[in-house]
Amino acid sequence: MHGGCGMIEKAWEWIKDGKEVALATVIATWGSSPQPVGSQMVIDGDGRFEGSVSGGCVEGAVVEEALEVIRKGKHRRLFFGVSRERAWEVGLACGGEMEVFVEKVTWLTVLEELLKLRAACRPACLITDLQTGGKTLVPLDEAPSPDSRAAGLMHLVEGMKSVERNTTAVAGGRELFLHSFQPSPRLVIIGAVHIAQALVRIGRVAGYEVSVVDPREAFADTVRFPDVQVCVEWPDEAIKRMGLHSRTAVVTLTHDPKLDDPALEAALESNVFYIGALGSRKTHAARLERFRQAGLAEEMLERIHGPVGLDIGAVSPEEIALSIMAEITSVRRRGDSRRKVQGAVLPATGDSACSR
């Protein structure tokens, strides 16, 4: 999870506490930069900060510059690289280069609107004029009014409606930074089993909103799954009610066709980016044959990752959960799992239905 995650929320929290706040954003990188474009730090007037723009290489220098920005109110563009003077002190050890935009957060109306969009799981693009520091917020799931400022910028954000892509662009002689804010990825786990307990923890650390679905009340217990959405209902009904989107991963873990199969069919009817099913090769082959007999097309069945997870020799529930999240990450970031599986990945042995 890079430093852009949650930094605007943190900025708002500190501002509401009466702090003056600066936001530092990576707007360009070259070579082996340690953090991607869009990574952010938030800094208050006391020098406290959260997030990262370089993994530790230049954070100290950025904090110093941010304190000046807070005092003077004027944004700055900072460049860090191996050719910079004092590179031994504040340069990038990886040999890459990066540019960071540091600004005082005074655009509170725009910030509040962006936070509302994020709370509603709506995609948006925040456009910054790198010369003036001016902001334009463009919701990506609706067409702006023809006479709005955002309407003239829609051609720049067309490719950002469903992907995390942050970049600079030039429009009307202005250099702009386009920062995409997509809904948090979602992980839906079918089966409140021991592997699910580990997968919940790993999924949350990876930045996913996690839900566990199981109609068996003895399994779907909030004591076993604290601080996560637990849905005590049939998986296919839960999946249809949730309204899955393209940033959702669905994993079935019950080993029970009565629970797994309907959930998988419901997932296949959606545009989720990942579908995985626990079980041996033999179990998965039998599962696919059942689906063929039910009339599901081969191209649909190819979407199911089974046996679920990368083959890392996993044995314990925690290791199996790690292999599953590794495969989900590979599919999300690369578009494929690079599975190279040699063996099976197996364990050693209505809203009212949801609770937190």
C-alpha cells in the first residue's frame, strides 16, 4: 500500500483538529523510484507526518520544505535524484529520480467534496494546476454539466474511470497533475473457516474492504471475525445484494458445493477482477464439470482460479491465506497470476444479515 492511501482523510482529520497541514504528492518519477506517482505524505505544522513519498530516502527533506510551505503558504515543486547536490544526504539511494509537489491544504471545500465521493465509493479525479495550485474535482461516474469547469477537462480523465492512473498532462497551456481516487478494493470471502480468519487480516493490511459470508451462524461469529463485515446469509444472495464491482475479489473456502457453487456462479455473472476457489485439482475438475453440465461456457469457467493461490508450498492457514492474497495481487497488478502451479494449494486438514 503506497503513501497515497488515506492521506487526504488524515489531512482532513488534522485540519478538523485545528492543525495547519501540508500535502506532499509524487507527481513524476524516472528510473527506479521507490514509490509510485500519486504517493503522498501529510505533514502538520509541528513536523509530524504520515505516509511516504520515497520509502524513507527523502522524507526528512520533504518535511523541512513542507514546514516552509505551511509558514509561507506558497506551494513548491521539489526534485530529488542522484545528481542533486547533497545527494548523499537527501538523494535516492535506488538511483531513481522523482518530483514532489508540496502544498498547503487550504482548498477545504474541494477536499470535503472529495471525501464525500470516497465515502460513497465513487471514483473521482482531482486535477491540480501545478503553476497556480488550483483544484478541479471531477467525479468519474457521471457527466459534468456542459458549462462547468470540469467539462473542459473530461477528455483528460476518460482513461481513469476504472483504473488507478496518476499522471501529468498539459491543457490550454497549463501543466496539470491528474490524481485518480478509486474506491477501495473489496475482498469477499465465502466461508467463515480458519483460513478466512488469516485471509481477513492479510486482506485488510493490503488495503481491502473485507466481508465474510457464511449462512452457518456457528461459523459466522463476530467473536471469531471482529471488526469486519460478517454476513450470515446464503452466499449467492449476499453477492447479488452487495453489488460487486470491477475492484472486487471473491474467494470461496467452504469445500461445500452447496455454498461454493452458487457463490461462484453469482461472481461469474459480475465483473469482479478475481474469482478463486479452494480445493485440490481433483475437486476443481469436478467443480468445473458440474458447471459445464449446468450450461456455463468455457470462457466463463476460465475466470475461476483453482486451486486457489500461488504455489508457495503453503501448509498452515496463514501460509495459504498469504498464497491467496499473492495471487489476487498478481491478477490485480499484472492482469495474470503467473501461477506455475506444481501442486494443489490445500489446507492440511438482506443488509440485516450483516453485522460488524
